[in-house]
Amino acid sequence: MTHETVRIGGRRSKLAVVQSEKVKQLIEAAFQQYTCSITTTQTLGDQVQFKPLYSFGGKALWTKELEDLLYDERADVRLDCIVHSLKDMPTLLPDGFELGGVTKRVDPSDCLVMPRDSLFRRLEDLPAGSIVGTSSVRRTAQLKRHFPHLRYESVRGNIHTRIAKVDDPDSPYACIILATAGLVRMGLESRITQRFDHSVMYHAVGQGALGIEVRAGDERMLRILSEVSDLETTVCCLAERALMRTLEGGCSVPIGCTSSYDIERGLLKLSAIVIDVEGKNFVEESLEQHIENTRGDAMACGKRLAEIMIEQGAKQILDEINLTRLT
């Protein structure tokens, strides 16, 4: 049997490498004739570690350098696909690129990590004025809604860096907020002291899933990825991304969601929130839709929910957010 190579690209962080390895395993398990190689690179988002994410750009921070390699003319460096945390992928990709596949989702919730020696296990237990570390406007806005007595400050870095910061005896942080999926993938699930459902915090669009980006119309890769993608996750994430695209929101605005898809009944349920940065004004809505045409119906559900929320004032909330003033 002749073996062909699939060149996978991803970011250089430990978590990103684990994610690329996961896609490599899925492809090689499904196709005996393919051998995968992994190329890592550093993106602008990886390089700028001292500013809050909302202050210097959107989701292209994590994608552009890798996208350049998809169309690189040098055969020895040209990629066939890129593995992203789906939550970091723009909902509108540049011309010439498409979302080729979505892997089975890991728990999409956000979670709490306390210092190892902390006497507390939940946010509810923390005394007033305690500092919560997170660089996400979405997380901060929702937490301010429920825990206005706490303080919220930016914390950047990869998972291990952030955990080291909160464990430092001299740390100003009483806790940090992270994506559950990242800790699970890194074998750090034991550090989770509390997981948040949407009664406290709606998760980010696409959180917990891996998105695989390819050249538009690349039939070979689309055929390969159709075998490793997860239907339930794909339906949910297409709806979530259509919601965000219609709301015109990026990764640095407070849009949260949660979704579920019952494959047997063909029923998709999508819920979302748009909330101002102080956690005081918000629009929260849900929608159910039967899915017959997987892609079209899922995206239509997300678009319709966004339109309902816009009618209720969601767009006004987003338009009034002046990100340059956030500190």
C-alpha cells in the first residue's frame, strides 16, 4: 500500500500540540494509507503575553501565520490542514479557506482553579474583594453579574503558566478561570474545583471542540475530515458560529452560548446571552429547531436566534462596548 502524507499545522503551545496529535490519531486510525506529520509555529497571539486579549486584536491573532502555510508554494512546508481550538477561529474565514471538520467536543464549560493551598473551593466562598484572574471579557461580564463583590484582573499565558501564577504564594489571584477542555486534554482535570453551567456562565462559541481548517475546495482533505468529524458537535458548533457571525461578535466581546443536539429526535437546542461588560444589562434567549439539512438548518438556527436577540437589544449592548476603555 502506498502511503501519503497529511501535513498538519498547529500552534506551538503544549495544549496545541496535544490537539494536533489528537487529529493525527483520528486520521491515521480511519485511513491506513495516510501518515500524518505535525508542524508547529508561533502566532502573534502567542507572542504578545503581556496585554489583555481584547486590547490588541481579534481571532486572527491565532490563525494568520498558519493560514499562510496552507498556500505556501514550497512543497516541504505547505500544510494540508490546521488544527485550531474552534473558539479561536474567526466565524468568517478569509477567501480561500474553509472549516473542513469539527472533532467531538470535550466538556465546553468554564471552570475554577484555586491555589493548591486555598481554603476555598467555590467562587461563592471567596471573601469580598478577592481577585479573580481571567483575560476573557465574556467570563468577566458574566461573573460580575453573579459575583459583583469580587475583583477581576487579567491573567495571560498558557495553562501551566496561569496555574503557576495562581499557585505562587505571593500571587494576587485568589483563583483563575479556565476552559475545562484544556485542563482535561492536558491531564490536569484534578485541578478543577468548580465547573460552571449556563446558570452562572455560558461558554464561548465553539469551546471544547477542535476546528480543522483547509484550503477551500480541497476534496481530498474534505473527504478525510468527513470521516473524523463528529456530527453532534458539528451541528452545535455550526449553530453557535452562525449566532456569533450574525451578532458580529469576536472572541473579545461578551457573547456566551450553550447547545445540545439530540441525534435520534433531530432536535437542536441553542441558548445564548449577550451581556454588557459590567454584567448589568443582558439579553438571554433560547431556540429549538429540527435538523434535516445538517449544515443549512444548524446555521439557520443560529442566525434566527441572533435575530431574535437583536430585536431585544443585543446589538445595542454590543455596539456600546468600547473595548479600548477596558482595563
